[in-house]
Amino acid sequence: MLRIIRATGLSLAMASVPLTECSIKNKQETKKEMGMQLNDVRIVGNLTREAEVHYTPQGTPVANASLGVNESYTVDNQKKNVTTFIEVQLWGAAAENFAKLVEKGQQIFVEGALRQDTWQDKETKQNRSKLFVKANSWQFVQYKAVEAARQAAQTHGVEVPR
């Protein structure tokens, strides 16, 4: 079974596909069942807050950020807008670069995998959890330099095509 959840700027693909492998051993047929798993997330969204960087005891940088993904749809001729907020975690040099270069409001493409944090609430003693994207890579969708150049050109009366 393959299920794809798709919204404007958000695409999550999840699959759980049973595969059967047959082999013949001493003229007897045996079946082995193997499961295939897919955990791949690609998101385009706007940074909702500046990235927070902390370091592990070994000195590895870890950045936590949040992306807002907007979706528009129409129900009964009425336009609806929904924003989904997704936590993102980056590690290593990617974390430091992300924190230095990306500003709140910028549109970012992130690729990674879903992870789940679990903990026990100190006050209520209830088990808690949250999903987040552990990013393998990221890139700008809109470059700051391009926007700055356009604004500078427009101030000097130069028309810049989009």
C-alpha cells in the first residue's frame, strides 16, 4: 500500500509494501516475507522563527527550526487557507550554515526523514511525543541576494524581469 499525502508545498510519501520471496530448499517450497519501508520527506515552507543552535556534549552543532507550509483549497465556493507548522532539525555543518544564512520568513526547501521524540512530562508524568523532520539537506527557494538586487535596481528606476 502506498499513500501519498500532498498539499501545496508539502509532500509526504509513506509506504508499507509486503514483498514475498520464494526459494526451493530440499524440494520444499518456503516463503520468506520481507517488509519494505520508506521514510522520505520533502517540504517547501517559510521559516517561522530564527533557528536555535545548540551543541551536543561532543561539540556537534544541532539546529532546530520551524517551517510553515501554506495550503489553499475551496469548499462550497469559499476559499480556505490552512498553515501546517513542521519542526525541522539539522546536524553538523548544515546546522551552522542554516542558522547563519536563513532568516525568518524565507522560503526554504528541506529534504529528510520523519523522526519522533518521546519523553515523560515532569509535571504530569504522562508520556509525550512529537514528530519532526531530521533534515539531510536544505536549500533556498528564493535567494536573498536576488531579492536585494531587484530592490536596488528598482530604486534606481531599472526594470528587472521576474
